[in-house]
Amino acid sequence: MITKSNYILLLSILVLLLASCTSKKQLTYMRNLGQTEEGFDIKPPKYRVQKQDILYINIKSINDEINALFQTQPMEGRQMFQNETSLYINGYVVDDSGKVEMPLLGQIPVEGLTLDEIKIVIRDRSKVYLKEASIDIKLISFKFTVLGEVKKPDTYKNFNNQLTVLEAIGMAGDITDSGDRKNVLVVRPSHEGTKTFRIDLSKKEVLNSEAFFLMPNDVVIVEPVRAKAFRANIPNMSLALSTITTLILILNYIK
């Protein structure tokens, strides 16, 4: 026969189990996408170079002798950029004054400019020495950090011109079952100060968010769902329930 005290205990255990479960909706990305094709006008923002960024700058023309004057190292690109140390040594670091210093061209102000704008500045300066020069510029210090409820939280490097928040989370091993996909925080340092964005990865509207495309030095923080905090306290709750059950049994025995 189930007594009233046992009934209350069973009901409490059932509530605990239900509260600690993670629903399918909580694990689904952009679940409100329709079955038909939808278009989103997504334009990645233009990154503006900041101090301590590292740039790859390569100037070439048909004159090999002049080309050699612009090279900081005689090695091929594959050998120059094998690891972080070689990136730092062979790349052009934006100094505290916001400039890079190049052979022949001297100091070039690059802070606050896009890569395309820097290319124009370098092309104008190099016209004194070269005609029809080919200029290649890349940001080789594109790093980002993913923290919180992901399988592999860490700082990662991106070697593409663009990176979405979904790609970043994928590189971190995806969000765990305890991660809150509805309230992901993106922290972004910029010239105007640090900006923060809250994005909901469970809805398609994230595709139009300013934080959908990540920028260099962004930090993505995946917070835990409430169920995780609840699950973390289950041992304490179980102990409390056991204590209450024992007291109920003692009181019933005394009666």
C-alpha cells in the first residue's frame, strides 16, 4: 500500500528527473527554418586592422631583382609560415603606433584600415620602384576563443578570410547537451571599445545577426542551461529527500 508520504516522495523524484532532462528543442539549431528554400542577405563585416595584428604582405613584379628588395626573408612562403613562431618572425606586426615597417617603403600606417585599403596605400608607395606590381595581403593572426559548454574549449586560429559562429563552435567540438543554444554570448574588441552580442542559435534569425560572422579576437561563450545547475545540485537534493523520508518514517513509526 502506498502511503501519503511515499506518494510525496515518488512525486518529488519524478519532478527531479523531469527537471534535469534536456529536450530535443534545446539541442536543435535554427529549428524554425521552413522546409522550402529561404534566402538571407548575409554580408560579412570588413575587419579593420588593430595594433599587434600580424600581416602577410607580398609584393611582386616582373623584375626579380627589385622583388628581392621587398622580401624580409628569402625562404618560400610554405617554409616561412610553418608555426606560430615563424608567423611572428616573418609577418609584419602592427606596432603600438599602428604602423608596419617595410623594406624601401618605410613605415606605413595601417591601423583602422581594411586589407583592401592597405593594399591601395602600399601600391601607391611602391610605384616609385615598381610598375604593375602585384600585392598580396592577408591577416595571419586571425584567432578566436570558444569557452563554456563546448566539448573542446580553446583558442583557435582561422586561415580563411571569413568565419561564422557555427564554424567556430564546430571547431570546438559542438555545444554539449548542457549548453544553452538560445543565449550564446559573443565578446568583440574593437576600436570603439568592447562590444557584446547575444545570439539565439536555435532560430534562423541568427543568420542576420551582426555577430554571425566572427571577427579576429572574438570570444564565444556558451553558457549552461538551467538544467545543468539543477543536475549539479541533485546529490544535495537527494540527500535532503533521504533525510526527509527518514524523518517521515520515524514519525510514522512513533505514531
